[in-house]
Amino acid sequence: MYGVCGCCGALRPRYKRLVDNIFPEDPEDGLVKTNMEKLTFYALSAPEKLDRIGAYLSERLIRDVGRHRYGYVCIAMEALDQLLMACHCQSINLFVESFLKMVAKLLESEKPNLQILGTNSFVKFANIEEDTPSYHRSYDFFVSRFSEMCHSSHDDLEIKTKIRMSGIKGLQGVVRKTVNDELQANIWDPQHMDKIVPSLLFNLQHVEEAESRSPSPLQAPEKEKENPAELAERCLRELLGRAAFGNIKNAIKPVLIHLDNHSLWEPKVFAIRCFKIIMYSIQPQHSHLVIQQLLGHLDANSRSAATVRAGIVEVLSEAAVIAATGSVGPTVLEMFNTLLRQLRLSIDYALTGSYDGSYDGAGVSLGTKIIKEHEERMFQEAVIKTIGSFASTLPTYQRSEVILFIMSKVPLPSLHHPVETGRTGENRNRLTQIMLLKSLLQVSLGFQCSNMMSALPSNFLDRLLSTALMDDPEIRLFVLEILISFIDRHGNRHKFSSISTLSDISVLKLKVDKCSRQDTVFMKKHSQQLYRHIYLCCKEETNTQKHYEALYGLLALISIELANEEVVVDLIRLVLAIQDLAQVNEENLPVYNRCALYALGAAYLNLISQLTTVPAFCQHIHEVIETRKKEAPYMLPEDVFVEKPRLSQDLDGVVIEFLFRQSKISEVLGGSGYNSDRLSLPYIPQLTDEDRLSKRKSIGETISLQVEVESRNSPEREERVPAEEITYETLKKAIVDSVTVEEQERERRRQVVEKFQKAPFEEIAAHCGARASLLQSKLNQIFEITIRPPPSPSGTITAAYGQPQNHSIPVYEMKFPDLCVY
């Protein structure tokens, strides 16, 4: 019966006859539209036949593909497309299975035209919103095939471009079809993302090649303006824009792997472009997830080449700035912690020249890699730049936290901690201090805080000024510049970049504001500390012109930002003490340093005299400056702070006319309401324990100073025996003993902690009980002595066993001497 039906057309099922009628005798004529309308009407009227229509069309298409009758293949796909667009019934799922089977058959073909035809049909299908869900449909084949098309390497450039664009469109269709449907296969699984994302990046990466080989705009038609790179970028943006919170990681990881595999971190242009696309495409609240991924990738590549790490840091910088405009979340300190850790690792690599002798997956010693110091320096500068650029986008409160966090990482010098040296002989601690202070300087640039107590809290200022006491001139300069950045709140610092004695400071157009109450409180608390460090910095022999310019800028900014009458008086006293430092020269400073101190004092007093606007004060300063111009120009900044300083070798015979006199200044300012008594007192810095941290004093001088202070402060000074003579052996013994005692104390603490961590509970309880019993017995003895009544004035009574015993006699029965009666 079936054989007869197959031979007689009239007896064939109606749906087959309708399907056969849409195919013309000559495929060149195309689809028979009238018969296609009949087939569509039949499918809408009898939806239960839709699956059979699809199966029969699929059978015909497979047969035509095998016979290379590609004209009929195109007609069949056109008919399928029209049926898909018209039918949305519940039976559409079975029809779709036949449709996807035919699309897969076309994609498997080696003919580019059939691949493009199948892709176009799939894209049309992807844009259809189905009324009923599908629980068993799979798109794994399509993801793999479209990804393969994206990497096409056809010999013909035009055909290769078309195939790649078809692959990108196919991936876009898969994403649109599955990304928002929870019942479909999860397109965000790593197995799919590892194919989709690299395929898009591959086409995005070859944008320059496509642009260089594409025809000129005059030759290209309007519809061919789009290239694979633009299409891939649009598809990538759409994919990331649809990503939910839990899918960001799976979408970003393939990007990092692709950049690693193709060595795209070193040029870093493409990597930065990729992450700009990512950061602007994802939802703002997901930005911190991308930052975390980059931080983790930087840690994973901590032993890679410096150029690779520098590229990751540059990308991180760009991404962090964009993320800061949205929501960075809890990753702020995490980011700075990672960057500072990488900074320290880079310093170790540059000093040791190895990666600690570790091994990679291939068993090759990483320590054998050649580490180029200049590349590590470039990486360190990139990290510092990233820290500054990201910090500049943070609000004030977060920026303050970052500043405290960085400062807490700066290693401070100590007499009991030996320094470590690398192969170049440089101090690891010194390099760490320099890099962290550079980072701190970048963060402090442009920092605006109305309250100096918040900008420079005590714990931060103490640590910062401790580093200012070090011998290293580079570290001292960084500290001065950091202080200037914090104090300058009106943008005046660049106006004091050079030292000069201007006759009219109005040309500087300074922005001066009244000192607030909070600033007054800050100066009352920390002014002496600041003055002391400025004075000690001036005593350093290794100071250069930059140091004196920074000192001048710091003094000027304190006068403008934080000065009241009391601060002005103290600053004048400080500068006059600096002048005495150059004149007396107890520190045996070189000639240049002495001339520089004279010039620094002249420049500052010229500035402060015009700020105070006291005529007599201005006149005195002007007279001394004019005298120096005529007879001692080597004491003015115009002759000292130049490329070739003009100095005088005879500074011991400086006459009083060349100096600013404290008595004269005290007299003229006292008449204008300033505290003349305080002005007449010379400034003497107070020495503290902080001096021990600097290498300004030797260990012997420190011990001698302690012995002297103890002898002065002792109430029994005149009864004490003469102090032992301090010799080299004495000092050596004192140092060794102190180190030994400290080591013993540290070991004892370690044993106590270890005991409480590992000992059983019963042993700890017994130990504590014994200590409690001992304490109670001591208390009982103290109470017994305290409560025992006083001895009787009448004497003692001998009790049994021949032991004397004190008896308590009431007060009213006591007999007092006559002298006590009145």
C-alpha cells in the first residue's frame, strides 16, 4: 500500500504534495509563492502536521545537499524560514528540531555559501520569541561550529571575511536565544564561554589587519562598511551587558587566558581596549568583580616577566578608574594591598636577580630567567602610577584610609633590625621605603581636606616624620613633598617652586584664607613636631637644591594655610635658628649648605614680612637683603640656587649687617601686637626618642645621652658614685647584653604563647590555680601587716616562749609625753 502511495502522486499525503509544489522545475525561478502561501495556510490550519512538514523538508534538503542541487537547498531553507515566522503553535518544538537539523547539515558543509545560508537561517530563528519552552534542546554543536567559523583562514580574503562575520552573527544568535531562558542550556558555563569569548576577541584583535586590507571608503559599497571587528565588539558588549552577578567570572576568565596565550599584555593596547569594552558594558555594580579578577590574575603572574606584569597593572589602572565612577565596593584596600605586595616582590626580584629558585609546570627553574632591572623599574613606576590614578578617583574618607594603609606598610629603621642587602648592595628596606613613599606622594597629590586633623592624624604624622630623620636624601625629599601636598589646599605650591626674594609678592597671586579653628588646634598639637623636623632636615650635609626648595615651600605653605600670630612668631624664631646654624656651624656643614641656609632664611623672611604687613619689619628685612646684594650676594637665593652657584669660601667673617637680628625683629613686631617675649627667645629643638631611629647619632652618643639625662634627673645626684668610664668594650658589652635580653624575653613570650596553644586544659587550669594561690598568700601577708595595730607607747609584754608581743592599748589610756600636751 505504501509503495503504491509513493508511486502515485494523487495518493501521497497532502502535506507532502504541498511541500513538493513549492519547488519549481527550474531552481533558478525560486520559490513558488502561491504554493508557499497554500503550505503556510495548511500548517496554520493543521498545526499537528507541522512536525511532519519539517521532517519532509529536512529529508528533501539532505537529499539535495548530497546531490549538489544547491538551488533547491536555498528554496527549502527559504520555505523553512517563512514557516518559522508564521507558526507559533505548541507543536513548533518538533518542527524546530527538524529545522535545527537542517541548519546543522548546512553548517557541516565545506561550501562557504551553504555555511552562510545556514547561519542566516539560524539568526532569523534566534530572533523569534517562542510561546512554549523547550527542555531538551541543545546548542553545543552550534557554539562549536560558529566559533570555528570565527577563526576561518580561507585563502580568499572576501570569503574569509564573510565566513567570520557569519560565525559572529551565529554566536550572537545563540546568546540571544539562550541567555535569558533558564530552561535552555546555560550559555554561561565555562565550556561555552571558553569558545565564545576567545572567538570574539580573535576577530577584535585583527581589526588593524582588516582595516589595512579593506578597500578605500570610495570603493566600498555602503552596506559593506561593517567589518568583523566592529561586529565582534557589538556582540561582546551585548554578551557582557546580559551577564548577571554570578556569571561575570566565567565571562572574564577567558579574556585573561586569551591575552596570556597570545602575549597581548606587553603591547597592552589591545588589552586596555578589551577591558574598556568590558567595564563600559557590564552593570556598574559588577565592576568590583572585574577588578578582583584582574588582581587575582596579577598575583597568579607574580613570577612572569616584568613587561607582562606591567601590562596587567596598566589595564588594572584603566579599569579601576572606570570602576570608581560606579561601585568599587570592598576591593579598595584589597587592590592597594595587592599592588603594594607586587611592589615588594619586584624590589626583591631586582635585588636578588631570581624568583626564589621556584619551578614552573615544565620543571624549568624560574630562578634561571634573566631579570632585567630596568624592566622591574618600569613595572614599579607603573604600579605607583596606578595607585595614584585610582586614589585620585576615591572620595576623601576612602582616600584617608588608603593613605594610612600605605603608611603602615613603610618599614621604619631600628637599631635592632639588621638591614638586608641584595646583589647590587642596595638596602631592601631603603628601596621599599622609597617606593612606598612615592606611592604615598601620588595618593596625596590633589588631596583636599578642610580639617588638617583628619588629613594628618597623629599616628600617620609620627610615622611620616620618623622617616624624615633618615640619612637618605631621597627619602627626606619625598617626606617634604608629601607634607607639602597635604598642607597645600589652595593650589599655591607651584608658586614656591623656586626660591627668590621678590620685592612685591602680589605678583604671585596667592590664595590666602583665614586659619580655621581646626587648623589652630592642629598647630597647637603638632607645630613643635613640624618645626623640629624642619630644623633637623636643615642640618643634613647631603641636602641639595631640591631639598632647600622643598623646605622653603613647606615654610611658605604653613605660613599661608595654617598660620596665626603664634605660628608666625614660632616660624620666625625657627628661621633665625637656621641662620644661627649656618653662622655658628657646629655641624661642620659644607660651604654650599651654609650659603643655602642663609639664602633660605632671607627668602622666607622676605615673604613673611610682606604677609604680616608690618612696615618696620619689612624695612629691616629689606635693608639686610639690600646690604647682602651689594656686599654678600652669596647669601641670597639668586646667587646660590642656580646651576653654577657663586659661593664665598670665607663665611666665618660675616658681619652683623648681613644678618637678620632677633632683637630688632622682636622690637618691631612687639610694637605691632606680637608676643615680643616669645620672639626674643631663641628656638631650641627638643630631642626625643625619635632621634634613635635616625642614623644621625652613633650608638655611643645615644647611650652617653641617656646616662647624662639620668644623672641630671636623679634626686640623689650628689650621692651617686662617679659614672663608669665608657669605653669601646663597655659599649660592645652593653649592645650584646641588650640584644641578648631582648632575645630571651622574645623566647619566653613565644614559649608562653605556645604553651597556652598546645597544652591540655587541665595543665593550664592547674598552672593558673597555683598562681592564684600564690597571689592570695601574698595578699594575706599584706593585709596582715596593714591591719596589725600600732605598738603601744608603754612598751611590750613578753608572751609565752619568750617572744615579745605587742598589745593594743586604747587611745584614751595612752600616756603621751609632756611636749604633746597643749
